Amino acid sequence: MKTRRETILAELHTRLSALPATALRGDVLPERIPTEGLLILRDGKPGEPEVTLSPLRYHYQHRAEIEAVVQGTDRDAAFDTLTASIGTALSADRTLGGLCDWVEAEAPRPVDLPVEGAASLKAAVIPVVLLYSTADPLA
């Protein structure tokens, strides 16, 4: 049986997989970036929970990360399209089908990364805050 945390991260990955870009989870950056772009979901850290005692609940502000990468001659437009599609996917259902209390992405800080002998990459880490509660920190 999956934990609540894993269920939420798997659902987030499923939502990212529906986008035109290739979506991976926890993988290393491949040698070739797909034309549509690349998204890598990192599990991130759940952080220290707030605890309520009656009933016992652990309230998390889990910070996952999405690495967004594009390559090509029109990197700026491709990157803008890719990050906007992530925002649209998350805002369509801020609870991931009722699994979270709220899902909120933070603004990316893009960087250009030179690649020897090829078009440079435009990449950013997009923090995604997942608010959810569990009855047990290991559940």
C-alpha cells in the first residue's frame, strides 16, 4: 500500500506526464533533451509537520521540485510555453483530485547553460508546495 506522500507525488507525476514535454521522476538529466522539453520531478522534502492532537494529524508543507529544461534555437519561447503549461496543469485542480489540501508552484528562476558543440539549455527548478495531512508521518 502506498503512503499518502507517494500517492500525491505519483499523481503529480501523472499530471506532468500529460503535458507535451517528457516527464521523468527522480532520473538524471539525459544526454539529449526532447524537442518539446524535459521535466524531472524530484520528491523534495516534506519538512517538519505541524501536529494537532485531537485527532492526531501531521500537517505537511512538502516542497517537491520540478526541473524544467528546454534546448534549441527558440529556447525562451519554448521555456515560457513549458512553464505556463505546468501552471495550467496545476491550477486546473489545486487538490490533485482531493489528495492534497492545496498545490502551489513558485516562480522559476531560469538560467542558460552552455553546451559544448550544441545549442545551450535553458533550465530552472520550479518549487511546488504540496499541503496535505496524514495520521502518521510514515503513512
